[in-house]
Amino acid sequence: MNTKKLLWIIFLVLMVVIIVLQLRNNKKVTLDKVYHYDKTAPISILVDTLELQKLNNKTSFTGIFNANKKTKLSADVPGKIISVFVDEGSKVKKGEPLLQQDKSSMELQLKQINVKIKGLEDDVRRYSALKKADAVQGVKLEKAQLGLQSAKIEKSILQDKIDKTTVRAPFDGIITMKFCEQGEYFAPGKPLFQLIDISTLKFNITVSENEVILFNDGDEFPITSNVFPEVVLTGKVTTVGAESNKMSHDFPVEFTIHNTKDLKIKSGMFGNVYVTRENDTEHIVIEASSIVGSNIHPQVYVVKDGKAWLHDIIISSRFKNKAVVSKGLSQGDVIVTTGFINLFDGANVIIKN
């Protein structure tokens, strides 16, 4: 091996050694900079000492007001509109005419039928007299009587059609939409007006499975609207959902309410129903933010002898941001309310003032 080649080998070996030493030094420097968490160091927390409480709280549920009755009116018979008696916003009474269709041709047919009926009535009288004198066959009288009966049925059908050319309000309410104008031709089934009744309202809310037990058919609760909070109405529970919504797992509850005389509350407004829960039994009540774990397996940290220990609990009900604990905690227990970062079962803790 020549001297030059030997020098290159020595140089390469020295470079490898230098790189390895530098990498080891860099690793040491990096490790020295990394924060090493000391599990024995006390964690600063805030706590709450539990006391027995009576449940006497007022809870509100947001919902929406809906019209008691709402329908779209259409014509029963085809025809040209000759008069419209209402506009959007008109208040109407049950039976009040809203629209008149052209009925002139049907009235002419009615006159024609009346003439026909009069002639048949004369025939029946004449044949009846002749029948008594045995001057005519009985079959002619029977034929006249059947013709008269048929004509009267025809008149009743036509009179019903004439009556239906006047579209009337089926109940007291307010016209909220108008889809027709004078001079238009309307076919049966096409909407003419939208009529709603808000003298009585429905108020609809959805509640969780823990809260649906607060409502029973016939119960009455105070309800206010967001627009008129000073107006307190009485809502009567008329429907409690027998099945929850599959997506939200909430249950529908419906109330019936009598609106103010001047109909202040409108369909579509938001409002709140207020429920006061009173109970002489004392309970352990904690802030919901103190709970760790899941809804299926709730837990809290209990502080004992300077350490935080995880305790399983059973929650009987929730309201607002609180939870009622039926098992797992006792009066006098100290639970962690703030400081969960880095907290673990058995951690040393220090309580902040």
C-alpha cells in the first residue's frame, strides 16, 4: 500500500470518529434541553368542599310558537274569479266569504231545472187526478213521479256547486298569503289563500331524557316570548313525545296556549317555558365541569392527604351546568374543580387559595 492511499484511509477514519463524537454531543445537548416531567411535583388545583343541597331551581327551555290551525284554501269547482273580498293580513270569521267565482251559467241552468220541475209537478197532479178516474194508465203517473224525483236531485247537485263558488273561511283566523286576483281562472285544488289561527297557539320544545320526566299531560307552566318577555302566558302540556329523535335523542313536548286579546304572539316567534323544581330531599350537587370521563362512566378527582384520586360516580340528573350525584360522593368530600392538566390518579396536589 502506498503512502498516499494510507493517508486517505486515516483521514476518512478520523472524519467518521469526529462525526460520531459530534452526534453524541448533539444528542446530549438536546436531551439536556428537553423538559422531563417530575411526577412527584405537586400540581396546583382549585377544589370544592361538598355540602348537601336542596333542589329548588328554575330551569328554562327554549322553543317556538306555532299556529293552532293553518291551512291553504282552494276552490271546489272550476271558474273565473269575479270578486276577492280579502287581502293579506285580513282578519276573518268562520263562514265569512273570501272570494266569489262566476256562477251566472249555473244560475241559468238552475232556472231551467226549476221550469222542468214545475212541468213535472203539473204532470204528477194531472196524472194523479186521471188515475183516480181510471182515465189514464198508472205507468204514466209513475214515470212523471220518477222524472220529478230525478229533477230535484239534479237541482240539489247544481245548487251545491253554486254554493261552492263562494269560498268561505273554515275557521276564525288571519289571511297570511293570497295567491289569486280578480279575473283569474282557477281549477280545483290550486291554493287561493293561506289562513292561520293564532288565537290559540302551540309551543314546541325538545328536552333530554333526564328532563322529559318534568312534563306530564295536563301540567301547566309559565311561558314568555323573547319579543314580549313581560307578557307571561300559561301553557298546558298536551303532548309528551313517546319516542326520542334518533339523531339528537331529545323528546318533543307540546303546550297549548291562549294568545293575548290583541294577538301579540305570532307564529314562528321564539320563547321560553319555565320549570321550577322543588324537593325537600338534600342531594350532592356538583359543577358539571368537575366531571371527567364519559357520560357512561363519569368520574371526579377527590383530594385526600395531599393526593388526587379518581372516584367513580353515578349521576341521577342534570340541570343547566350542574349534576346531581346519587352515588360515589359524600358530604365533606373535597373534589377538584380546576387544574386537570397533567393531573392523574394518585398525583400530588397543592390547593390554591
